[in-house]
Amino acid sequence: MGRLYIVSAPSGAGKSSLLNALIEQVPDVKISVSTTTRAKRAGEEEGLHYHFETVKQFEVKIKQDEFYEYAKVFDNYYGTSKTWVAQQLESGVDVILEIDWQGAQQMRQIRDDIITIFIVPPSIEALHNRLVGRGQDSDEIIAKRMSEATSEISHYDEYDYVVINDEFDHAVNMIKSIFQANRLTLEAQQKNNKVLFDDLLK
């Protein structure tokens, strides 16, 4: 049985790069694939980038309480499917939800078995330099992201684990150690190796 994780971070903290490295290095870990009603873009694949559905299909699932969380952004729905997450966990895969502190609070009210990780930059200066270095945003947007980052970081103490992304490979190893340790807990070993323990204790 897999475990459900939430990973949060302010914009520019390096979350996506860290998680991409994690899933390349640790087997049986997946980042949650959201369901959306927006049109498929060039190069996107069903089930890999998103689960694509019509507005009618999505709204039926809302009524059926099929989503852990969902939102409407620029006339398009986005949501996290309970069924998809359950299928992955039952197959032994650890699933990561990339959501902010507000989404994390909502998820904790729904499930009490979630493992939460917060990623922080080594300093405010480093965060600012990373945002500038991406070359994607105007000074105005960067200033907004910096303000949002302060608000986001203020919730770090609500998480089970905190990883400081100072040196990239070290931060990846820290996240890997969290996943590996949680696969070795008594509860996890009893669930995943029941046959072995039954045989050992005959």
C-alpha cells in the first residue's frame, strides 16, 4: 500500500525540479495527475500530463464527491480525483499532491494519514535571485511572488517535514530519505509484508 504525500513550497523554491529528480531516483512514486476540462495542448498526453474531461463529466463528478479538491480557473476546472489516487495507493505507489498550504489544510480534514513536506529556500535573497534568474516574469510579478512567498512560508510549521533547498543534490537526498523512512515504519512493513511475517511467526 502506497502513502499519500503533500509537498508545498513558495514559487521559486525549486519544488518541481526536486520532485522530478525524486521520481527518477525512487521507484513507485508518482506526482498526482490532475483532471481538467481545458483543451489538450500540443505534446500533452492523456493520463500523463492531465486526465482530460468535458465540463459535463467534471460537474457530474463534483456532485458525486469524486474530487479531494477542485477549482475553476479561467473557465476551466481542475481537480484531484479520489479514484485515481486510490488506485495508485492500492497498487503500492506513493502519490504526491503538489498543493499550497490552504489545500494542505483541506486535505488534513479529509484524511489523517497524509505525510506533508514543506520546501524552503536557503534565504529570501536566494529566492529572489532564482525568480529573477528564470527570466519569465516582470519586476511587478516578481514582487508579487515574493510577497506571496512570505505568506506561504509562514505556514511551514504546519508540516511534518521541512527541507531547505540550499544545495540541490543534498535536498533531493533529504526528500528521498523521507520516502524511504516512511516505507520502513512498523505500520508500512506490517501492511506490505504481511505474508512474510505470517510465515516467520508460524
